[in-house]
Amino acid sequence: MDILVCMKQVPDTNVQIKVAPDGKDIDRSGIAYVINPYDELALEVAIRTKEKSGGTVTLVTIGPDRVTEQIRAALAMGVDRAIHVKDPKLDSADHFQIAKVLAAVAKKNPHQVILCGKQAVDDYAFIVGPALAEYLDYPHVAFAKQIEFSADGKSATIDREGEGEIEVVECPLPAVITVEKGVNGIVDARYPALPDIIKAKKKEIQTMNLEELGMGNQELGEVRVVIEKYSTPPPKAEGKILKGEPAETVPQLIKLLKEEAKVL
């Protein structure tokens, strides 16, 4: 099976994020980046599928030169080909424009299914996967917890979590499937061995720009999502400690929960 996996580079979730002085972005100086964790799970599903049934895994990503580090990491995991779209016009692209570019890449590369994470952990937008399916006129199944592809590669059976229930969907391929945490029982994606990391450094990365994709301003469209301002959460108020015997503190606690916290 030939699988396309869409990957986004995101700031490491262990890094303390600071807002840039102008409030329009985060301060990116000294930030470490990683593969979006949900996309990493999609990569692991794709690679395991290839190992089991054959085929190829092609990675597609968009971003500046720094994305190369995460592309190499994906190649070390077992990705066969990597396509890196980089163009100055995409530095301020919104989710819909990103989805259009990914769709243009998909149309130029044979595939039977497209996998990606359900969301990116930096913006939690949940937009790119569904929009990509819309631009390709593909079926889309979100929040996949279990994916099984048919032997002929023409359909997939997908379990997705609902409100306390499991929904089972049979989907024709090609399709876009966005994966949830724990998909196919995967807790963590594989950590590449040193020989694979060394080999990945020598693998070719195909780079493309918007002109090579045949996308001008008209095809890219206008920006529809604009970030007006970033701000840090307000500091939490200090907690209150009630001292004394339960007979005294319980009425005080109930009063605080009613009048201050307003949860009763």
C-alpha cells in the first residue's frame, strides 16, 4: 500500500513558550522543535503497514529550512520518500492554504490513503485534515483509534471513539484518515537505531515551491484565519488554606465554593 503522511513541525511541548514582543507570534529564539506527536503516530501506523503488507511511505511537510531536522527523523524511522514544500509565501499561510498545498502535492504523488494527526499540538485547530479531504474530494474519517486496511487496498475499517461508544466505519480508499492518541494500540512511535539515523542523513529530500506545484496567488487563495494576538494565561490566584477542626472548616469551605468559586 502506498501511503502519504502529512507532518507538521511544532515546538517541543517540554519547552517554555514565551510571547514575542509584538504579541503576534511566539518568541522562537532558542526553541527546540519536534514532529507533531499525533503526526508521529500516523507515521508509525504507515510504517507498520508497509512492514506488514509492503508498499511505500511518503512524507509531506511544509515549512522553512529548519523542518529538515524532523524530516531526517522521519526518514530514520522508515519513511521511503520525503517531500518538503518551502516557499516564502507560506510563512504566514493559514490552515486552509496549507491544506490546498498538501492537496496539490498529493495529486502529483500516487497514493492509496493519506494519514495525519487529528490536530497539531501548537494550535489545536483540527482544520488541515478535514480541509485536505475536502480539496481532494476524498472521504474523511477523524479520531481513528484502530485502522485495518483491506487486502486489496481499496477500503479501510476504522474504529473511532464516540460518547462512551466505539463507532466502526468502513471507508473506501483513497481517503484522509486523521489519527487519535493510542491508534492501533501504539503508545509511542519507534526510536530509530543509530545506523538508520546515519543512513537518513544521506537520503535525498525532494524540495518544491509553489511555482513547481503550479500554484499562484489565485490557487493559494486569501488568508482566512488571522492570529490577532498571543498572550500568556493570567497568573493563578494563591490557594486558601483552611485551618482548624472539620466542624469549623467545612462550613467555611462550602461558603467559599458557593460565593467565590461559584461551583455549588
